[in-house]
Amino acid sequence: MELSYIKKIIKLVENSEIDEVEIEEEGKKIRVSKSRNTVPAAYQVPFMQPQLISPVAAQQPTSVSPLSPAVPEPKAAEPKYHEIRSPIVGTFYTSPAPDAEQYVEVGQTIKKGTVLCIVEAMKLMNEIESDADGKVVKILVENGKPVEYNQTLFLVDTSAV
């Protein structure tokens, strides 16, 4: 593919309503997408101005008004599962290709080193492997969704080995 052809495709995507286009010609494949690197509003953290507390105010006991929210009651003890987290920021994929089977499914028994998913970062496909033996209890991210560094991707029951 010619560089000028690729530039035309990029401009086409930038100036249109489509978010992504994938073209395969003569055994060469190109995918152009926009807004992949934007952070969704749910991930934006508001800036909070630090407040200084005077030493006198810090020593005075505070009272709890009846309108203040009650302390939430502890939930029933949930079983503690092993968390497999993303080592990088990127896009989460459950299979090696859109038409391929998922690497793992809920309920599947896995071994340490089993490939669980791919996290795409800067057009590089990074295979994420299990760091423990167990049974996949939950997949916490939808296919094709962005993930953050250290975000939990899978819950694994290590006692089910």
C-alpha cells in the first residue's frame, strides 16, 4: 500500500462519522481508528484543592449530626478470589481475532501461564497470562473496552484446583 493511499484513508476517517475502518489488499492489512486514545468521562478524576486545617481546629473534637450518613454495614463475607490485573493501559480483547474463539470462558480451569486475553497497546498485541492455577469465576471487562494499568481483568478461584 502506498503512503499517500494510507494518508487518504486516515483523512477519510478523521472527516467522517465512522470510528474505524479496516482494509486488506494484496495480503497487507491496515486498520485506522479514531478516539481509541481518549479517556472516557467515567475515568476522568476531578482536581480537588487541598485545604489547610488550623492546629486549633484539628484539636477540637468533631460531633456527628443525625443527618450525616450512617457507616455502611459490612457485606456478607464474599469468597476471596485471586485477581488477575492488566500490566498495561490498552484495549482488552478476549480472543486473538474477531472471528476466533475466546481464550478462556467463565468456569474454565486454567493453569499458570495460560493465555487469558490480549491487551492492545500502541498497535502491539500483548498476551496476558495467568499467574495462578484455578477456575475462572468472572471476566470483569467487555471485549473491545479500554483498560487501565492494574485494573482487575479476571477473578480466579484458586481453591478450585
